[in-house]
Amino acid sequence: MTVRVVTDSTADLGPDRARDLGITVVPLSVLFGEEALLDGVEITADQFFKRLAREPIMPTTAQPSAGAFKIAYEALIAEGATGIVSCHLSEALSCTLESARQGAGGLPVPIIHVNSKQVSLGLGVGVIEAARAAAAGATVEEVAAVATDVFRRTHIIFTLETLEFLRRGGRMSRGREIMGTLLNVKPILTIQDGLVEPIGKIRTKQKAIEDIVGRCAELRPVQYTFAVYATTPDDLAYIDDRMRGIAPDAPFFSGRIGPVIGTHGGPGTVGIGVVTSPDEHSPAFLPK
């Protein structure tokens, strides 16, 4: 059996990593008024954040069509795929997963859809593990089980310059947005049951990063650590050093937040996370 893995552009994997692992990425779109641009294909992160700074109107985002997923699935089947595992950002935040389900209708191979209940590299790390399981010869059901288990053990915590972008995009209520503007504090948020939830507030970004690292340390033992940034790459080297300090034997993944996640997080967003170690609920066939 040849199993292939599909995800969407909110996984923030980057084209090189996705290509090297044989992962198919179906892009969402960013809309500046009537102009729709495919995330990571027709607009890069650099181009997006530069444009975001000068545009008078906030961009919006849109999920891929069912047809885009059908085309992606059919291409993999034509290449010899006998099963597909399609993992996507939280269904509570986007209709992307529903589009993927619709795009799979009537196709001749089993396609398993997985709701990651995650965003950005919180989705991406699980997709990487699924691709590794597929390359190791796991069945379509086993690959889906690997992805589901990694997503279950994934914790991502992030800080923003402001909650205004989340509020405007409909991902957070006005009441919660006010929490992040009082006294010019930096909000600390996480993903719980697929939804964005505030868990704290800190006066400065540096202290917010330290707070997040401390929260991650409390989750040890961990299998992986990871971090993503929007417009402040200098944060990444510091976070890498801090995360290696709390989990020196855990591989560290890093990435750049793309246009779609950037639309809702805004400039200055930094996310840090861990995948906790496999436990008694993890599949016995998990790759080591």
C-alpha cells in the first residue's frame, strides 16, 4: 500500500519541508478586497506582511474549494496512491476540513480526514509524523492513527502584539479582545478543543515568551518542541536556545507564519509548542 499525506497551507511547513517529505499542501486564500491570492503560492509571507502594513482594509481568508481538494487527491491517485490521509486545521476555526471531505467524494481509494484541532506548526508537526509513518510503510489507518495521536499530545501557546486581528477575523469576541489591550499587555493564548482561548497576559513580549517557555516546561517529558514567528525572526534563535534548555534531547522544529495565519494573528505573532511524549494511549506502532 502506498499512503500519501495531504494538508493545507495553515500547517506553515514551508515548501521545501513539504516537498522533501512528500506532503501535498492545498492552499487557502488571502483576499485583499476582491483580489484573492493563494497562500504561499501567489503571495509569500514577506509579501503579505509588507502589504498588510500599508493596506487600509483588513484582508480576509477563504478555505480551498472542494474542487481544489479533488484535483489534489486525483493527482496522488494517478501517481499510485492507494490510500490518503488528509489532515487539516481545526474544524472549529475553518470550513477547510469540510471542503476536503466534499472533495473526496466518489474517489476510488480510502481517504481518511483528520481534524487536528490545531493551527500552524501545531498542525504541521503531526503532519510530518504522519508522512514519516507513511514512508515507513504504515497502512492508511495507521497513518491516520499516528496523526491523531500526535495532535492529541500537541500544545501550542502564542503571544500577539494585539488581539485586534483575531477579533476582526471573527476568531475572538470583543470582550476577550479588550483583555489584550488593557494597560498595553501582551495576551497569551492557546488552542483548547480547537478554539483560541486566552490563558494569561504579560506586560512585555519578552516576558510573554518567558512565560510561554515556562508553561511548556511544565508539560515535560516532551517528544518535540517547536516555534513559529510572523515578522520577528530574531525571536526564533532565542526561543530555540530556551527550548533546548528545557528539553535538550527533543528535536526542535521551526517555521514562518504564512499569510492565512498571519491575517488572524498579525505582525509580531510568536507561537511556541511541544508534543508531549507518547503515553499509554498512543498506538504501539508509532515510529520511534
